[in-house]
Amino acid sequence: MAHSQLLNNSWQNDSVPLFTGLDLLLELKPLFIPLYATLVAVACMGNLFLILLIALTKKLHCTTNFLIGNLAAADFIMCLACVPLTVSYAFEVRGWIFGMFMCYFVTLMQAATVFVSVLSLTAIAVDRYVVVAYPIRRRISRKSCVCIVACIWLLSIIASVPTSLHTQYLDLNTIGHDMIICEEFWKHEERERLLYSCLMLLLSYMLPLLAVSVSFCAITYHLRRRNVPGAAYPCQDKWTKTKQKTFRVLTVSVVCFAICWLPLQVVNFIRDIDEEFTILDKRYVNVIQVSCHLIAMSSACYNPFIYASLHDKFRFHLSSYFYRKKKSSSIVSCKASRFNTCSTLADAPAGVLDKIALQNRFS
């Protein structure tokens, strides 16, 4: 499921103590709060810097980088608007204190931003395959990139609507308990709830893994078919290495996403099929869910560092922002010109490459 049910719904059963395990969670509050605060600070600064870098640098305006920026925007919104309120809800004895509107809004946005991240990773994988398989084909325009990003957000919001519709804002003061609940409940719809949980597991977790796996196999196949000698086509060799590095960045990002979200996906799935808490002890379920939620949210911190450390273009432009001396700027411009030349040659038809190779051989 897209969001973590940080408080169990044992209040519905009068024979079970109210909110068993909440006391243990509150005892660990001094441990979790600093970790969440660090996560939000690092994720917000890193993703905001990545968004500004892509937006303000014209040379980074391409399909892949727009999708990377969309991924960073989703992580930024989730860490800024959703995580602090969700954490406050988990550790607040009074429950949800932000009102009915924010209850439904945060539930919708947290689910939507997860789907945006998943669809962005999937779109990046497809884009990488198109670039490698059809290097001469003209890249899509900026308007098309904007349309793709808009479609990703629209589909994500539509996919998150069932979660929001089944979220209930319940004031337990009417039954003698000083607490307000903001949770997802599927009353008398057990089959629909399990079906939706399985569907969300496939769409929000298995889809990007499957897309990257298929893309990886297809890209590997196309790269192995390029048996062109390096001496005759030096720029094409460099182009191939550049595409391999870019795809390696995508692979690391998706693997990081899979590792971080696996514990929460497993726990949420167990919670959906185990309403009697026979697998997860009621005393520890809150601590387990908050721990898995913290690990899942930490994935938002890693993407800026992954792209900045493994992607040549991001390292190149980061260095150009921080070092403005004449000598360094001349070196940077030289590297940029050579990189753009090789990229242009790599995108050129084979006949042009043949002519240039012959000129270099007899000059």
C-alpha cells in the first residue's frame, strides 16, 4: 500500500486493550524524531538543489533529466508536506490534530507522490532504451516532456483516489477516548481491499523493477550488437560508454528504491491479510511499521547523491557552479565542447561517421 498505517485499529474490538503497543512506540520517540528530522532536512535540501540545477542549466534540459527532476519534485513534496505530519500523527497521543481536510489531503498526496516516483523511474527506463536502440531518432520536445510529466501526476492522483476515499476521520471523543483517528478502513469490503492491496503492490513496487529489468536486457542486447572498432569510431565508443554510465545510474536508483521500500511493502501486505495479528504481535506492530516507514522514506535522500556522484553531466555542471576561476572555466568549456562534439557525432548517421573517420586517417 502507498502509505503506512502507523496506528492500528484495535479500537474496534472491545476485548483488546486500546492501542496496544503505542506505549512502546512513545518510549522510542527520542530515537525516531531526530532520525526523521535528519531525513527531512537532507531530502529537502538535496532534491531542491537537484531541481534548481536542472531548471537553471539549459544543457541539462532533456527528457531523462526532466524525469529525474520530476522524481526529485515528488520526493521533495513528500518529505516537506507528508512526512512531518505523518510522524506527528504516529507520536501524538491525541492522534490526528491537523483537521479533516489535511487528513484526506495528506493521505492522497503521500500515495500520489509514491506513484509519481514509480512512474518516473519506469519512464526513465523506457527513455534509456529508446536512446540506445534508436540513437538517430530525434528526441521529444520540451512540450512533450511537460505532457509526460503532467500525465504521470494525473495517473498517480487517479490511482490514489481509492486510498483517499476509504480514509476515515474519526473523533473518538464521542465514545470516551481523547483521540482522533485518520486511517484507511474498508468496512465489509474485504475482497476489494485485498484486491486493491495486491494491485498497489504490483504497481508501486513490481512495476519499476520489471521495467528496469526488461530495459536492462534490451539495452545490453543492443550494446553488444555494436561491434564497431574503436579506432575507426572513437566518438561512438565514447557515446556507448556514456549511455552505459547513464543506465548504471538508473539501475542504482531503482535498486535503492527496491531495498528501501521492500520492508514497508511486506509489513503492509501482512497487515492487510492478518487482521488478527497472528503474524505481527500487536505489542510491536507500531514500532515495526514506523521503522519500515523510516527506511522507505529514506529513499528520498539517496537520489540526489546518486545522480550527482554517478552522472558525468551533473558532476560537470556542479563543478562549474562552484569553481568560477578563469583557468577552471576554460578547462570546463573545453571539456564541454569535446563532449558535445562526440555526442553530435554519435547521433549522426553512419555515413557521416565514415567520412570523418577517413579524413582523420589520411590527415
